[in-house]
Amino acid sequence: MPQLDITSFLSQIFWLLLFFWLFYFISFNFVTPLVVQALKYRTKKNNVAQDFIRTVDKEIARTFYVYDVFFGKSCLFCSSLAQKSFSNISSWAFSLSQKINSDFSFNFNYLISFLELSSQLSLANKK
């Protein structure tokens, strides 16, 4: 078998070393810099994308916070407005019942319940 011939060992080792070092030189000088450059570019692009995602997440959180604050303030305003309206209605009903009682001889409790029911019905109809 020619592979095991002692006279061809030196020639085979020579060509093996020659091709190995030639391949090593080409890959070290040409292929490796291209791979390193591609990896650096990917890393930089990934970092930029992560920074953009962080910025968008912060903006989303800020938008939700502003929305929550605005919604809370508007709910407080609406509840205070409703309380004012109910207090104005009750004071108006009381003053009207006082006036009607002074002018006519109606039962006070009947008038209060009648005015409360009519105000509740008018509020229910507005909805």
C-alpha cells in the first residue's frame, strides 16, 4: 500500500504542512477579519436596537402614567361636580319645599319624597 510506504512519508508530511500553513495564513489574514467585522457590526446593531426598545418602553410607561394621572384627575373632577349637583338639588328642593309649605298646607315629608323622586327620575332620564 502506497500510504504506508516509508519513502513517501517525507513527501506527504511536507505537502500536509505546506497546505496547512497556507490555509492558516489565508484564513487568518482574509477570512478572520471579515468574520470579526461582521460580528462587531451585529453587536453594534443589536445594541442600537436594544437602546431603541428601552426608549420606546420608557415612552410607553410615561404615556400610561400621564393617562392614569389625567384619568384620576378627571374622575375626581366628575365626582366633585356630581356631589355639587346633588347638594345644589337637595338645597333647591329644601328651599322649594319651605316655600310651598309656607304658601300651601301640604305635608312636608310628602313634598320631600316627591321632590327626591322627581329629581332621581330627571337624572335617570338624562343618562
